[in-house]
Amino acid sequence: MLKFIKGHMTSIEGVDLFPVMAFLLFLGIFLFVIWWVHGMRRDDVDHMSALPLASDDNQATNEHAH
């Protein structure tokens, strides 16, 4: 099965760019998420960390929506 896929992939011109593009896309998204999490306010992080432990789910979701 792998030889079948490899045979078709080698016939495509420029196929070697796909792994590089996938890596760059992954790296860009990963760095964006790291930057976004690093820039979050502490009270937002505390609020989200308390959500799984909230006794009233409706209250926790309503507070976050406002």
C-alpha cells in the first residue's frame, strides 16, 4: 500500500513543498496560541480555570457571556 502511495506522490511536481508548508502552518498557529495565552489577563485565566469546578453551570456560563 505504501509503494502505491509513494509512486503517485513522486509523480506530482512540487510535492516536496507540502510537508514544509504544513510545518510552517503548524508552527505559525502554535506560536500564535502561545502569544495569545501569554497575553491573557490573569482574571480571565482564573475564571476559565474555575469553570470545571463551578457548582452552578448556568451561573458560570452567564458570567462569562457578559
